[in-house]
Amino acid sequence: MLSNLRAAAKDLKADGKSDVDAAIQAFSEIGDLTEVLNEITNKTLVYSKNNISIYNENQLKLANDQTFNPTEIESIKLSYSSDNVEILASSDGKIHLYEYMNSENPDFFAQIQKTGGHLSIQAGVRPRLFGVFVPFRTKIILALPVNFTGDLDVDNRSGNMNVQEISLSSLMMNVRSGNFKLADVEVQDFSLDLSSGNGKFENLTTEKLYINAKSGNLKGDKMIAENVQIIADSGNCVFENVHFIGLDLKLNSGNIKLLNSFSIEANLTTNSGNVVAEVVGFKALKAKSDSGNVRISVPRDMVFDFDLKSGSGSSEIALDGVSYEVKKEKRKTGSRRGNASNQAILRGESGCGNVSVKEVL
């Protein structure tokens, strides 16, 4: 504990504190030593009025409860550092902030500012030494009215995010480390930066969707969007039963699956991995893998021009009513049932793998 106390004081001095102020603040952040001693002796911890276990998040007690009038709020900025955060629908038409903690120290409560129609909610002090023997546990809930149409901007450095049953004008989220889950959400403009963790989306309706993911899998089901741009570095991307007007999905390393879906224009690209596309209604579809197989499934009566090519593999199209020419050994260009100038265009390409087109089963 002494070494951690010294380290905390050193960090505070680096932040500009004097020796005395750094020492005082480090001691103030050590937490309740009764809690530490109880943990060492494996007794049930006593936090002020509440008897709770530090290991079960479901047993955290409500430490801070704040209520706001939604008619006075146009935008919300929510910032936390290492907390699990949920954004849910409120039952009484008001905006609520619930902070569950295994401490009732008011220094740990959110710092709240309201300026005009903007509400800023920022995490309170997070104890540096609380976790020497006793982990600091929190769960944060922001509850919004179902008819709230303002803007929400969320920044969470480390912790899981869960967003459910809300309606917004815009939703911007920055999750640096943790899993992200969204369900039953309607928003005009949705932007997500996910540095490390998985993202799961279900029943999302939006006009504009932007996702930038560094490391982790992305999975979506029953999504409706007009313009979608997804940039991912490492992980698999699987979207099923989605309706996208325009989709641009670029993946550096991982597999892409677009299953049982509708998209007028879709561009699916991965540098390393397989691409599987089951798409109806397209006017332009491109599926490309620099290193991996490309498999495309189209409706039985779909009419389109196509260009299929593979660097070191085969290119096959197993459909009726197809005419094509072999421009090179592994490239086929042609059409299916028609030569209209406005018919759909399908492109499949693999640098190192096979390219195939078949009917949707």
C-alpha cells in the first residue's frame, strides 16, 4: 500500500501539485481503510449504510440519483473513464442518472453542469488506491424518455456499453475498451468509434451510420439505414437481415458476411479473409478479398452484368441464362438474361482465392 501511495503522490506532483498537496490528496484517495481491512479478513464489507459484496455487480446499491426535465435539454454529453454504462428508456418521461457504486463517497459522484439546453455529465473522482485490496465497482445508467429527440454524445474509456429502446436525433459514441451492445434504437445520425471490443447491433433504424472499429467483431441483425460506412481493422463483420440503401464496408483483416439482406449499392472489401454476400435488390454490388474466397448469392430472376476475376484461384458462375467470355484464364465477364444499359452490375474479385456466384437458396 505504501508503494501505491507513493506512486499516487508522484502522479499528482507530475500534474502540478505541490509535495504537501500531492500527499494530502493521495491520502484522501486511499478509500476507507475499514473496507480494506474487512476485505483482508474476508468479511462482508460494510459501506456506510449498505451491506454488500464487492464481487457481484448486481448487488451494488444506488449511490447517486439525479433527475432532469427533458423539455430543458437539447443535447447531452456523457463522459466516464472505467465504468459499465447503460442507456435505457425511462418509465416516467424524465431524464435520470443512476450511479451504482460500492462506496457512498460524494467525491466519486458525477460532476454535472447544465448550460442552456446542454447537459454535461462527467465521472467524478476515481480512487487510485481504492483497488489495492478492494476493487472499485460501478454501474452507470442514463435513462431517457422514449420520445426524447435530442443529441447524445458518449465517451467511455474502459467499460461495456449497453444502449436500448431509445430515440434520438444524433448519437455519437466513443468506446475505447469494452464491448458495445445496441438494441431497439431509432436515431437519425449514428457514429461509433470502437477501439477494442465487440459491437452488436439489433433493431437499429437510422439515416446515417458510421462505424470505425479497431479490434473486435461486429454483428448486426435487423438494421435499416440509408447510408452506411464501416471501417474495421481486425475482426469479423457479420450482418444479417439488414436493409441498407448504400453500404461501404472495408475490413483489413477478417471475414465479411452479408446475409439475407437488401442493398442498392454495396461495396464489401477485406484485405485478408473471406467475403460471403447474399444480397437482393442491388444495382451495384462489389465483393473483393485480396487473400480469401468470395462467394456471392443472388435471386433466381436477377438480371445483371458481371465481372469475376481471381489472381490464383477459379472464377465460377453457376446460374441459368448466363453468357460470358473469358478475357483471361481466371476472369469471366458477361451478363445474365439481358443487355439493358441500366441493369445491375456485379463484381467479384479475389487476389488469392476463388470467386463464385450462385442462386440464393
